Amino acid sequence: MIITLTNILSIVRKLVDISLVWMIFYFILKNIKNNVKLSLIFKGVFIVVLLKVCAYIFGFTTINALLEYIIQWGPIALIVIFQPEIRTILEQLGRSQLLGRHKVLTVDEREHVVYEIMNAVEYLKKERIGALIVFERDISLGNYIDKAKKLYADLSSDLLIAIFYEGNPLHDGGVILQGDRVTCAGAVFPTSSSPKLNRRLGTRHRAALGLAEETDAICLVVSEETGRVSIAVKGEMFYNLSLDDVRMMLIDELRPKQDIEIDEDEIDEEEIYEENV
């Protein structure tokens, strides 16, 4: 076959087409992993499709007919029922960062961030001052930052304590951290409607869990009533943690993904070595 410019352009066009399809699948799977609500929708659709296949294989006529109607009208029902969730997912896709978080912290920077945060949390816990501190990660929180009071200040325990002091006009909202900088204060987040959340918990806890359900952010909460410290991450609320537990969770969650993968590989190698020995 004679290689011409047309053939080369055709091959390039096909490669770009395939690459775009894989990129779309990558972002869909990535957002399914990070979004609890989207994961539930995906699981529901998967179960319906699986039941449809099983009904077809085993010849269950009635179930097959019912599932046929569900599959036919299901997309319209999903759009109507999950309209708020779909809008949130589309907004989240728009906020996603192609190159990851704003700043990957070095070991020294992570230690400094955790040290300042723990000093502030220890004081806030002791004095029973309510607080909501959010760490941005891969999914951008720019939509919430735009509506909050911009600070762009160096992180320090004194600054956090001053922000959440009861007399400060910004103490009711949340603080968003990007890397080792305090980007804004007074941020307002969506509240969770999860039935698993204790009804006695206040707005800060519901806002923390609501944000953790929609993004990959780390949300640290200090209760104003009890002084208890909680962390919401990956759609789950870890309630009434000790200061040591908070420190260890922050250190673990703030580590870059590459470091976590390296550690997992080292653990696997150690297990294989021990089995061989």
C-alpha cells in the first residue's frame, strides 16, 4: 500500500478519536469513584442490566418484559428523579482539574500543614469553638471559593483560630485550603441528606459530609457544642476522633497518590518475600 498524506491524516484522525473516547471513559470512571451519589446511580443501572441479561438467558419472560420497559423509559425517569444530582455531577466535571490538585505538597510542607492544623484544632477543641476546615484535592472547589471571602494567606494556627473565633463575622462558614495556603473563609457548602448521619449533628457536620459526597475534599469539623473532632472524606463521616487519629488521617490523606502506590508496592514485595522465606 502506498503511504499518502491522506492515509496518514486518516490514521491520525482515528488515533485522536480513540484517545478522546478513552479520555471520556477515564473521566467518567474517575468521577464515579469520587462521587457517592453517582456511584449509587451507576450501581443501580448495572444491576438492572445484569438482571436483564439473566432474564434473557434463563427465559424469564415476565421479568424480561418488565425490565424491557424499565430500560426503555429508565433514562427519562433518571433525568427527572435525579435532576439535582445530574446538575451537580455536570458542575463537578466542569470543576475537575486535568492536572490534579493545585499544589502537591512536599514532605516538609505536609508536616507544616498538619502541625499548624493540629495546633488550631487542639485549641478549638479545648475552647469548644466550632470550625469547618476543608482541604481541596483533585476536584476544584473554585465554585465555592468564588462565593466566599478571599484571603490567600499563609496557613497558621493563629489565623485559623482568629477566623473561627465567635466574634469574627466569618466564623459560621468554612475555610478552604489549597496546598499550604488559606484561600478563603466563610464558604458555604451543600448539606448532606444522608439518613446515616446522626440527627443531633449540626449544620457544619452536614455541610462537611455533603461536600465529601460530591468531591474528594477532606473536611475537618470541630463541634461547637461538644468540642468533638470529626473528618468527612470519600462520602463517609468519621466522628469523635482523638487528636492522634486526626493527625494520622491528615498525614495519610494529604500524601500524594504516587507515594501511596509506592508504599503499596513495597508492602506487596515484603509479603512475597515473607511467603518465600
